[in-house]
Amino acid sequence: MKMDKKHVTRRMLVLGSLALLATGCSSIVRPIESPIASRTRIDPRYRRQEVAYDGGEAPGTIVVNTEERYLYYVEGGGMAIRYGIGVGEEGRTLKGRARIGRKAEWPSWTPTENMMQRKPHLRQYAGGVSGGLHNPLGASALYLYRGGEDTMFRLHGTNEPWTIGQAVSSGCIRLTNDDIVDLYSRTPVGTTVLII
């Protein structure tokens, strides 16, 4: 029996689609694409994706691995959303547990006295910088607290997405603006953050 080209093409399309779906269901790493992330200069391994996770933390917990340069939002069921991050320069980061004590969209920023001592050019911003694209905290910030006190450390966006994967900040954890907006939407005040 002879088949026409139209029938073979349709059949191949259906079989190919089924194979693709089956492969997608068994995968433990699923990239999460966004139009902004695809336009930024960021190493592909630091793009947001869903990954297998067995760290033992409760769903909804944020785990920051500064050595790996990844932040995990634990989903449960053995999965997490993994975000690439920029971390503090050597010796400049918070370690251990904290909680999200406050959230802000397009936050203002004022450098700390320690930051201005290390980098005197930051003194020009001592009065603060209003929120917006020019602000180093980017589109959103999650403020880390311990014992009800602000630690002065943040999970925040950046207007320098090419720094993701590097140790460049004054201690805060930076994500692309697209990723911090995504994380911000998932994270209520009170969320536990573990920084290792």
C-alpha cells in the first residue's frame, strides 16, 4: 500500500510531538524562558529553570548557595526553581538563616557607611537613590531580617545582568530584574531564607 506525502508528514508530526511530550515529562531540568532573560548577556547556565532538588528544606523556602552562584526556591515534590545569582565579594555576605522582613518594588537605595568607606565614589549617593532603572537594587528587593532587625542584606534585581554568576556585590544577592520579579511574586513576607 502506497502512502501519500501529506499522510506521512502528518503521521510523523503526531509521532514526533508524542516523543517530544514524553521526553519533556521525564526531564528533571526545564528551562523557564522569558523575553527579558533571552535578551540579556547572561551565561545560559544561570538562566532560571526548574530542577530536581533534595535539600530537605520545606516548600516555599529560599536557599542561597553562594559558592555555586544559585538561589533555589523550593517547590516541594523534589523540585525547585533555580535562579542564577551574583554574590558578595569575598568575605562579604550573610550566612545562615534569615526571613523576608519586607518587600519593595522599584526600591530606593542608600549605600551604607561601610560601603562608602570601601568605595569612596559612592559618597555621591549618601542621600539615597530613588527607585528606577538607574537604581542598583533593580526592579524589586526582598529585605533580610533576623530577630526582627534588618540585616542590611537584600535579595534584589540588578541593572547589570552580565554580573550574574560573579562575586561583585557588597554582600547582597543579585538576580536579573526578570528573575527578582518572578521570585518576588512567589515570596510572602516571613519566608525563610537559608544562605550557605
